[in-house]
Amino acid sequence: MNLDKLPKSKKKQAKRVGRGIASGRGKTAGRGTKGQKARSKMSIAHPHFEGGQRPLFKRLPYRRGKGNSKISKKPIIINLDAINLLPKGSTVNLESLIKHRIVAADDAEIYGVKVLGDGNLTSSYKFEVKTSKSAAKKIEKAGGQIIKWQSIKSNTEKKEEKKGNNR
């Protein structure tokens, strides 16, 4: 095996800078002369730095009540017509609605689901989600059941639950 017969490497080696004048990148190592960029850490401050003038976010006044927006607690609404897409006699809960792609997984886990009474049911189902009064009447009329649904816990409820478990 000869060294001249070896295949060329795909990765090009990085140029060693600051190793003498003859190397081509010696002395100032491609940084030019003097100034902030020529120094060791080359720190150009944070992205909002405006060259020393008073930054925009400090020029503007404070505003109250403009913090993080609260996540709305309104559930995703589904009508009875959409539930007819599920297999007959199955249970209607978050998992089944996500599995059959009636509801997006991310939204359903955050906001929950509520079934409204528009449309008609073709067969009986077991419901483990929130339902409106009109939907409940139609479900019972079609021979379905409404099992008590588990509410989606808010962040404060989860924190209180954790505190209770730690004691």
C-alpha cells in the first residue's frame, strides 16, 4: 500500500492559524489588527446590543398586564356526527379520539374535549368526556352511556397534588 494511492479524505483539515508568518495565517491569525474583534474572546455582546446607545427595550415604558397570556380553559368542541366515525359500541375518550384522528393530540391533552348535541348518533357508545345537556339526551336516546369523565387538572391543582404527596 502506497500513500499516494490512498483515496482522498472527505473532510478538509482546519487551517492552523497563528503559527508563524510563513504559514499564511500567522501573526494576527486572520483577525486584522486591534479592535474588539481582534481580542481573545471576540465578544460582541448580546443580540440586542446597539453599540452603546440606550437600547430600545429600555427606552420604552413599563406596561402592566402584558405578561404571559393565560391558557384558555375552553375545551375543543366535537359534534355527535364526528363520533359516528368511531367503531360501533366503543368508548369515547381522549385516547380513542386521538387514535382515530378526530382531535389533535397536543390540543386535546391541553384543553380537553366536549361533545355537543349537533347531529345524531347511529349506534350506542360509552362516553368518558364532557357532554352538553342536549348531547346527553341524544346519547341516552341512542342507548349509550355517559361515564363520569375525568377533568383535566390545571397547573395549580397538579402543584397542590405534588405538595400533598411530598408530606
